Amino acid sequence: MAYVIITLKVMPSTPEINLEELESKVKLSLSEFLKKENIETKSEIKPVAFGLNSLDLTFAMDENLGSADPFAELVSEFEEVASAEVTEARRALG
């Protein structure tokens, strides 16, 4: 069985959005999407421009689940999110 390491870049709708709260909401949705609890993730807040930061979330998912694009679409529908996109996908054998 192989895993895919996914990096999801989440852009908030405004610089005032609390990214820690948004991170919790995204992680909860990720648990529901993968139908799995206690998912190991790496989160990073990166400056973009003019006080705007992005939330980059990296996680592993079973490649049999298919693409992570439906998850990105789900996150992009959040009120506080301007966009969410998969910026990296790497295959890891395990």
C-alpha cells in the first residue's frame, strides 16, 4: 500500500482571519474526509503579501482514496477561505 503526501495551501478571505481557528476547522474536515481520527499533519503559516498569510497543511493519505482535490474544494467553500488548492502531491511507499 502506498501513501500520498499532500500539501494544501489555504488562503484566507481577509488578513483578519484567525488562522489557528481556521486550522482547527480544516483539520476536523480532514478527519471527516479521510474517515480517520488522529491524522498527523504539519501546519505552517507563511507570509504572502501585505499582511496576508497562507495556511499550508501537509498530511498523508492512502492513494486508494484517489485525489485530494475534492477536499480542497470542500475547504474552499468555508466562509473564511478565499481559495484552497493542492500545491504538492508526492507518492511515498509504506
